[in-house]
Amino acid sequence: MAMKPVVPSASALRWFAVVVAPTALALGFLWAGGWVSPHRLTQRRVLASLGAVDWARPGFRRNHAKGVCVTGSFEGNGNASPLSAASVFRRGQRTPVTGRFALAGGSPFQADAPSKVRSMALRFMLPDGQEWRTGMNDIPVFPVRTPQEFNDLQLASQPDPATGKPDPTRANAFRAAHPWLKTAAGQIAHRPLSSGFADDTYRSLDSFMFVAENGTKTAVRWAMVPVQGVAPAAGYVEDPNYLFRRLTDDIQSRALRWRLVVTVAGSRDVIDDASQGWAEDDRQIDAGTLTVTTVGSEEGGPCTGITFDPLILPQGIAPSGDPVLSARSAVYMRSFAARSGEKPAAPAVSPVSGAASGDAEGKQS
């Protein structure tokens, strides 16, 4: 396949594009009820901003629209149990998992590319009937701090009808009005890019609280770190679905594994601002291993009817005070309700359901 190298640009539009791409992660965050005062965002205002940038497609998720379903399991090792009473972390506890790999953005037919934000969403089905749902992304930090900043960016990133691209004047105005976001944009722009979904690291970005048996609360963030070796991205590929084809081939040939690494907040870390990274010397805990054994199409797949609401949490995990978290539960339900009443077209990627070769659990799924 023909390849061309990724050439970074230092222009204002390049900086702007770096910020805009991951803010697709927040397209749904603001689509929540309760913002009814004249000084706060409303659903109508947010939907208008969103629609001007990336139109929703009937029947598809309003964000992370291009994706595939996966299944597997998580096995805890007990290392996180002193901090959290959640049964998922207990040593030897094996929890069934249904998940989804996707690209950020509202288009289910967008072309794959190395720099596009990738996501891993998981639903842990605990043996006591509780659930844990989490949506993680492969960027180091979130590009904005608040719902209002997100809306400002959406308004500034609306494409110019004449060029189909954001207006440089608006881009520069946004940068000038939000100078504190420059650090986050730089971290996102210069993040290492892996070869695909299988060797990528996925982060919670938002902070949460682990709650111990005695009620003690500890601020944490977590990440899924690949066990399989990491290879750098080679550049753009002509196949518009190459990331998903590679993921399908990988899972059908062998089980894929990630370590759940929990980072404990240090004294210098900001808990409720996902645009700020935490100290590199923070304590980290290997809490267990995720094993993915099957992959299949979203067309009737096991993940299709799931909203990966990050506020569906088991006993032992609680939300932090991050301002975007409070909006996400309502928005995911609204998105689900909207697409449930729509007839979707066939997804861009539709792998035949398959299990990892030689994996008995996968073959029985």
C-alpha cells in the first residue's frame, strides 16, 4: 500500500486542528440537561454548535461513531484492593467485559489515520450485579477544562463555507482568549503514535475517587497499557479502514492484553481539571489484566445497545468533582435515545465475529 509520511505543521491551523480533534471526545459531554439559565449552555445551543462542525448520522453514536465491538474478561490481582472495595480488583476475580474500539468524531465513515484519537470503552459485569463502565482515550490530557471552553472551541472551529476549513482568524482568536490551553494542545500534538489499536495506551483522562472498605477516598486516574509490544505509526495508509482491519486480524489471531495501571494523585496534582497532566513520579499500581478475545460488527453486536457512561460505577469507585463528568451521564442517555429511534446504514467496518485462535473462552462467547 502506498504510504506518505506524517509531516507536522507549526501553523495556527495545525495547532487548532490538534485541539479540535480530541475535543470530539466531548461532543456529547455538554449535551446534558439542567443548563437552563441565561448564563449557562443549553442543549439547543450545544447541538447547534455541534451540528455546524460534524453532522450526526441517523442511527449512529453522536461521537465515536466509527467502531467495532469486542468481548473478553478482566482478572484482578488484589493490588488495588486496599484503596477500593470494588470486587473487580480482588485477587483472582475474573470479570466478563464487553467493549468497543472507536475513533473520535461524529462520522461513522471517516478514514483511519495515525493521529486520529482512538478510544477503548468497557463495560465490566461484576458478579454481584453491579457494573463499571469506562470510556478511555489515547491522548495524555483533555484539551479543554470546562463545558464553556468546549462550546467556545466548537464555535471557533466551524468550517468556512468557502474553504471547508476553520477560519484562521477564529483559530487565532480562540488561542488568544484561552492561552492556558496551549500546554495541553502541545502535549496532545506531540504524543507518541502507535501502529494501531492493539498497541495503544488508553487513559481515563478524568479523575475518580477510589473508596476503601473503611470509607477512605483516594483520587486516581487509570490507563490500559498494552502487554503486546508497541510499534510506532509508519504514516498514512491508503486503506481508509486499515486501523480496524489490523485490529480484527490481531484479535482473530491471538488474544490481546492490557494492564490496568492506576495512578494515585500526588500532592501537586490537580484533581478536577483533566487538561492538566499529573506528576511523572506519582505512585502507580498494576491492578490486573484485561484480555480481549473476540471482535465483531456493531451491526447487532454485543456493544451496540450499551452507553459507556463513565458515571455507572460500582461500590468502591466514585466520581471526582471534574465539571465535565456531571454532564456525561445525561448526554449518553440522550444520544442512545436518539439513535434508538433511527434506522442506521451499515457501518463502515463490519468484521465477521471471530475469536482469538486457540482461545477456548473466545470460541464459547
